[in-house]
Amino acid sequence: MKCPYCGESESKVIDSRPADDGERIRRRRECLACQKRFTTYEAVETVPLVVIKRDASRQAFDRQKLLNGMLRACEKRPVPFEMLDKAVSNIEQALHSGYEREVSTACIGELAMQELKNIDEVAYVRFASVYRQFSDINTFMDELKDLLNRRTAEAAPSEDAEK
């Protein structure tokens, strides 16, 4: 680290502490040439995610855009904002841990539908109807049947346990 006073590149770290809720590290340094002290901050460099859209264009991942889409699906539903915010965080974390720097809207949409399916089934169907671009009532009904079959399959083990 270059000294801001004399320009020397050699310094020693005197103290290190977490800053900004652990997002950065604050370091007190002392220049080995002029003995003056200065502070530096160290942060993890994140590589931005690039979203590949259906038309093959690319744009930076926008967390707010995903959250807005999920909020629209949950409109007039009893879903707390905090739950959706956590769902978006889960999606974002899954995307970052996937080691891919480019991700398709299809992948993001599938992750969003999985989260919504666990939060609110009506919101899930709303989101799926836009995302999957249901072309007619039959594709819409097929999705509803799949949802009902899933619900029945999940309820069946608990009924057997009671007998």
C-alpha cells in the first residue's frame, strides 16, 4: 500500500478491524519510511452477474427488477415484504455461488418460481403465467393440476401417519 504522505510502497499493518457490518476491513498502517500512520479499507471484489435475455441481449443483474416482479405477483396477497426480500437474497446467493458470471433469464425465472411456490401458491401461478407466457387456458390448467398434485402428494404422508 502506497503511503499518502511520502509515496513509499512499504508499510506495516498495526491494527485490523471489521467495518460496515463485516463487509470491509479497516486497517491502520504505518509507513516504514516516514513513520506516519494512515487508514485503508479492504473489501471483497465482486464480479457482476450478467443476465442473458430471451432476445440474446445482455444486461447487468438488477436485484430490484427481480424483487419488483415478485412483488407484482404477490399484489393483494398476505405476503410480507421481508419474506420476498429474503427470497430474492436466496436467489442472488444461488446465482453468485453457481460460479457462472452469465446467467439466463430462464434460470432466474425458475429460481423465482421455486421461491414463490414455497411462499404463496397464488403468487406462484401469477408469476408463472407471465414468465412461462401461457398461450391458452390449457397450459394454465396444466400448471394448476401440477400444483394440486404436488399439494396432494405432500399431504398424503401425514394422513398415512395418523392411521
